[in-house]
Amino acid sequence: MFSNKTSLFSSKKLERFLAFTAFLIITIIFLVKRLDKLETSELIEITSVWLAYGGYNSAMNYKDKKLESQQTGSQQSQSTQSDSTEDDTKTDDTKADSSSEEPKMDKKDDSDN
């Protein structure tokens, strides 16, 4: 469902933004309606839920960045490996070309002896 491509408007970012916005609106409406009879325990519950949501969101962002760094690292290592493989192939081809040529040696005529 989600793409791992880096984008300004990725579906993960949109989902998190919409969840945050909905949660914020619901909290504001609840606080405005219950402001005159709000108890301490309710305020503690709301704060706890917001802190839990913030922790969850931070953990997901950390996980996404960790995946991105692993993917960019693996892509870089793959490109480095393919470059070194191409270099090795070129070197092997060069060695094969030079080894396929017969060494040229000056042969003395045996007739002189």
C-alpha cells in the first residue's frame, strides 16, 4: 500500500498528518465542551494519550529513516559492487587478450649452426 520512495506528499506522511489533525480537532472540541467541568484526571488522560501518540509517531519516523538509510546504503553498495565487477571484468578481459597472444621471440635460424 505504501511506497518506500522519498516524497513530499507520500501516503505515509498524508496519513500521519490526517490522523494528527483529526486527533487535534477532537481534543479541542472535547476541551471546549467540557472546560467548565473538566477534572484533573481527564486532563491527565488527554495529555497521556497525546504523549503516547507523540512517542508512536517519533518511533515510526525513526523506523522510516532507518529503512531509508539502509536502502540508500544497499543501493550505494550495489552500485559500487557493480562498478567493481565491471572493472574486474575489464581487467580479466585485458588479461585474457594479452594471454591469448603468443609471445613473440626472436628465433635464430638453426641453419647458421
